[in-house]
Amino acid sequence: MSGSCVLADNGRIIRRTMANDLKHILGKQIQIKLTSAQKALACTVKNVEDNGLWISGSPLSQMAVQTGFAAIPQQIVIFVPFSSVDWFAMAEE
């Protein structure tokens, strides 16, 4: 992944280039540490957008139940903005 991001005048990072660089992780298993979670979660990347990732996995369903959601399907897909991601990693192919 090339670390190409562009700073806008207001200091916000434009992540379009970064999202394009991450297209190779579609369908891949990753470990992701969300700012709101105490530990990293194993999940699958379903889609990459300019400002975040769509991820799925049973640890997400378990986390949703623990946070108070009453009815959760076994497999959920959630959008996580990059601003809510501390880090993520995947095995090198």
C-alpha cells in the first residue's frame, strides 16, 4: 500500500487515494482495532469506500449483542469510517 494521502486546506485528510490503494483487501480476512473496542476483531472486508470500510464477521455480531442490540442476525455487515479505526492488519500473500 502506498501511503498517499493529500491534506486539504482545512487540515482534513482526503482519503480517496488511500481507498483506491486498499481495493486489494476486498474479500480478505483482516484483524481490525476499532477505537470503541477493547481488542482487535477478526472480520472480512466487504467493500472499501473513500472514507471507510464495510466489514462483516461473527465477532461484530457478538460485540453488537454485548452493547445492547436486542435482535442481531448471525452475520452483520457494518460501515466503519477510517476515523474510527486505530489499525488493521492482514496476512501477507
